[in-house]
Amino acid sequence: MTSKLQVTVPKALATAYKIRPGDDLVWVAAGDAIRVVPAHTVKPAGESVAVRLRLFDRATERQQARQGRRGQKPSKDRGWQRESLYDRGRAR
């Protein structure tokens, strides 16, 4: 991080993700971390709820597979349901 708040992307990552000088990057808050995503890979908002739920289910399956490889037992009770993610903050 420079004094002008500029960040340098390592060459290996820039090459792997096809980031070139002048490209836009999207900074996404992800809990205690920050994800930096090339703007050309970000999907536009406005996908249907069915599509977003399908993507959520795939991500959940990947997470459970990773936990299984690490010997962790996946939790069945998260304390919330995926459908509730798309109703928060909306007028009822």
C-alpha cells in the first residue's frame, strides 16, 4: 500500500486472472477479509432469485465437500435458511 492508497497486484496473480494495467478491480467486503475481484468477472446484479439460490446451493455443496476432505463434519443447523437471505431489507 503506497501513501496514495494504491495497491500493487503480484505479477503471478495478474497473469492468472488476466488483469492488465488500467483494468478496474472490485473490492468486496467478505466478513473479516476483503476480496479483490477483476471487474470483468463480476456478474451483474439482478439475476432471478431462482438463479441466485442455485448458485448458493452449489457454493454450499463445494463448502461441504471441502469440510469433508478436512475431516470436519458439516453442520446441518445453520440457524437460518437460504431463502431468508433474499427477503432481508425489503418492504413487506
